[in-house]
Amino acid sequence: MFELELSTLVLCVLIAFLGGIVRGFTGFAGSLFMLPCYTLLLGPIAGMNIIILSGLVGVMFTVRRAVRYSQKKITLFYSAGLCVGAFMGLNFLFQNEISQITFYMGIFIIIGTLILFSGWRYKGPQTRVISLGFGWVTGLFSGFFGVPTGPFTGIYFLSSPVEKDIIQSNIQLVIICTILSFFAYFIFVQGFDPKFLVIGLVLSIPLSFGLRAGIFLFDKVSEAYFRYITYTILFSLGIALIFSS
């Protein structure tokens, strides 16, 4: 069923768990860690299949909290723009060769990591129109580079002058909507590979445990220390993708 060696499957489980820790701790960088790992291990299409399916199931326990504390209007308009942009970006993505997809992923991850590392934040207003436009740009880039949201969503919402719980819920809700957008595209347009459908569902289990571990570590480990380690890993993975293409 899996058509994978045991060692490869164990690596996939480890990647899902570590990716869950990264997402649980940072709030949005989990896919930036997992996708390049899966791409190097199994290829970009398989990687996207697994990320979408495991992420869809793995983040379900965050839905209630995200809906409860998020700013509904801002996240609704942001997510609407993101969905449209993601479909457009994914259409561009799948017109390219596999090697080009891998190269573009590497470029996106490096750029995103550098932005996160710089600490730059969006300081402008967050009106409905701006949220719609920012979401569309985020979706377009995410779809074209094959990486479900990430740095741009974090940059937009981390600058909000609201409580930490609200910011985290805004980001989590947008991540859920992004994964649903990618899922819809694969269902209605691209199609899922059945074997990776099963693997993705299985890997949602270690991802869920990783998410909970990441949230726990957030209260125990220095945020700056952990973020610098994460950014170094992401940057290295981006370089590896570019050279592997």
C-alpha cells in the first residue's frame, strides 16, 4: 500500500512530528520545514499531497480556538483573497517541470526565511480591502511556489495591535483556510495520488502530537533561541532544494 521502505516511512513520521513542533511553536512555519524535507525525500508532488492531507487532519483540533478568538472580518476577507490567489498560483505551478517546481520551492523558502529572520513587520492598516489584497498576493505566491502560506501571513498578522491569543488565532484560521484551498484544488483540478492520500492521513497523527509539543515548548524554551535554530534549518533546506533541482 505504501510502497515505501520502512526507513523512509520512519523519516516521514519524524518530519511530521518535527514540523508539528515548528508550527506549534512559531504558529505558521511548519509547512516551510516539512515540504522541503518531503520534496527531497519523495518529490514535490508527493510532498504537497502529504502536506495538504496531513495538515488538514492535524490542525482540526485548533479550529474551535481559532474561530473563537480570531478577528472574523479580517480573516474572512484575507482568506477569500488567498483562496483566489492560491488557485491562480497553482495553475501556474503545474505548467512547469518537476525540477522547476523544486527550484521555485527552494527560492520561496529562502526568501521567506530571510524575511522572518529580519523581523520586518507590516505596519499599515488592516482594512477589509487591504486584507483581501494582501491575502490574494499571499495565495498567489503560495500557489506558484507550492508552499501553503507561511511568512507573509505571519508578517501581516503579527503586526496587529491586539492580544497574542487573537493574533495566533488569526494565523491559525488563515492556515486552515489555506490548506482547504489547496485541498480543493487537488480534489477538483489536479487530483490526489491514492497512496499519498493514505500516507498523508497516517502522518497527521505525529503532526498532531508535534503541534501539542510545540505549544508546550513555547512556554519552556526561549522564543528567540528556538526561532534562530528554525530559520537556520529552513534556509539550509531551501539551498538543498535549489541544488537538487
